[in-house]
Amino acid sequence: MTQRAWPQPEPQPDLHTADLRVRSNPNPNLNPRLLLSVSPPMREQTLSQSHLSTAASVAAVQESGASAQESGASATTTGSTADAKIPFRPRKIRKVSSEGDPQQVSSSGSTKKATNSRAPLLRVVPRPLSADGEIDNALHHLRAADPLLARVIDAHDPPTFRCRHPPFHSLARSILYQQLALKAAASIYARFLSLCGGESGVVPEAVLALTPHQLRQIGVSSRKASYLHDLARKYHNGILSDSSIVSMDDRSLFAMLTMVKGIGAWSVHMFMIFSLHRPDVLPVGDLGVRKGVQVLYGLDDIPRPSQMEQLCEIWRPYRSVGAWYMWRLAESRGTPTMASMGSGTGVPITGGGEGTGGGPLPQQQAQLIDPIQMLPNLG
């Protein structure tokens, strides 16, 4: 059987590697033709309409392929960048802002306030009781809020508040008067004024200049000397100042003053009432005030400090005046917590309540009342 040789097809130019160039026809009278230059060999051919369609298709395929490669590369770059910047499932974390409002913060940087967020509490320093008409406002409010207290108010003269010394002087004086009878405390205080050069000389720098030995010579114990120096040092370092004390709200002031050695909650409450004349201070640990509340409401037992807030809630915002009348009420019932007006002796009151056995606390917890103004020795 003989084998028949099939004719070999003519080699066609590889259009995929052809260098396509479109040139305009130089003859303006002829219809425009597209010329295709194919290499190798280098020659120009005039192609028919079918060839031109095929060449145009190949060029379009190449251009679309190049565009697809570029767009694919761009998409890859963009996708990788986007993947690097934006996580698939951003986590949300809870953040507390500087104002104290809880916020929800996503990793993309967007923030939104939580539904249970609250506006920051605005604390305002109230008008002092020494301001004109403030005592009248307090008595009017207390009479309307508490009919039982109204009877006590009607039975006694209204209180008066006067500020005789700046805050530093009053705090230093309260430290000197702690745990002492009135006569002994007044003698030590007079010698202390002489060391400082008079009342105007009771300033932080002068107190820091006094040595413990000098203070010991005038009757000030070593512990009280350390208390005075700690108070003066906090003033000297800028932690406290007379202007900042006057402008602080009650809660901040309580926190700052209890940082001073030798000044506790009772001393701060007395200072706020009788030196700064703050209207809404309730000394819950004072035995005289607690005894007055017991008498006022006919309670079987003296209320505990934890019960005082609830019992005296209706006195707000003038609980300082209500406490003042509780001292007067306890005194009128024979409780030795207040001195008689104009008497020459001071009566100690217990500043920390009672002990676990029902008796009074140790003597170092006692504080004193000024017999002239019936005010604690802080002014």
C-alpha cells in the first residue's frame, strides 16, 4: 500500500508576535487603508478586509490582555493594600474617654457613644452660709422640709457664721487645739502666734521654718509638730493653697484635706462648716449631731453613721444648718456636746462616735467646741 503525501501548508506569519503599526494612507484621493507591517521578513502588504479584521481582532486581544494584566496587577496591589489596612472582621473595644463617658471604638477609628453613657457630673461650689440672705433661705427650706426640725428652729436663735482666718491658719489652729482642754489649747496657740510673729505671720513658710524643738518648747507634741509641717509642706509644694481650697467642691476638698497627716473626716467636716461656711455638710461621725437626731425623731438608739445620711436626706441642701441645730437640741437635753453661750469652759465632744462596747472612744478622739461662738475651734 502506497502512502500518499499530504501537501504541506504554506507558513503563515505569526500574528501573535507581529509588530502592528497603523499608518494612514498618504494618498488623500484613495480610501484610507490600514497597512500591516510584519516581521520577519520586513515588507509592507495591503491586506484585504478579512485580513484587516483578523489583525484588528489580534490587536484588540493583545491590548485587552495587557489591560487585563495591568488591571489585575493594580487590583492585586489595591487588594493587598486594602487587606493590610482593613481587617475582615474589625473588633470593637470599649474605651472610657477623659470625661468618663463609655465609648465603643472600632479598629477603623470610628467612635460612638454607648447607649448607657452619662454626661459628666458638673460640680459647683455653693454659696457660703455667710452670704447675705443664705441663712434665711436655709431656715425657710428646713422649716418646710421637716416639721419636727421646724420646732427646734423656732426655739433657738439662728446661727451666725464669720470667717476670721484664712484656710491655712484655720487648719493649723485646728491641729493645735486637738485633744486639749480649751484653756491649755489657747495658751499653746498664743505662744505659737508669738513664734510666727503674730496672726498675719501664720503662713506655710513660717511654719516650715520652725523646728520640732521650738514647737516642743511651747507645748506642741512631736506628733502635732509633724502634722503642722506636713500641712505646711503640702502648701509649699503646691498641692494645697488657700485659693484652691476655697474653689474646690465638697467631695474634692474632703479627699485633699484628709491627705494631710492629723486631719481626719471630723476635722474636715468642722472646717468646711465653720471656716468655709459650706451649707450642705453632714458630720455623720459626730456624737452630738447623732444624739440630736435621736432626740428629734424619738429613736430608741443613737443612729449609726451609716444611717445618718438617710435620716437627714430631707435637709439637703442645708444639712450644715440642720447639724448646727442638732448640737443645740442635744445640749438642751443635757448631752455634754455644746458649751453654753458666754460660758468660760469648753466641753469636749467625741468626734468619732462610740466604740464597739457602747462606751466612748479613747480620749485622743475628743475634739473641742468654742464656748464663745458655740463653734468648733477652726475659725
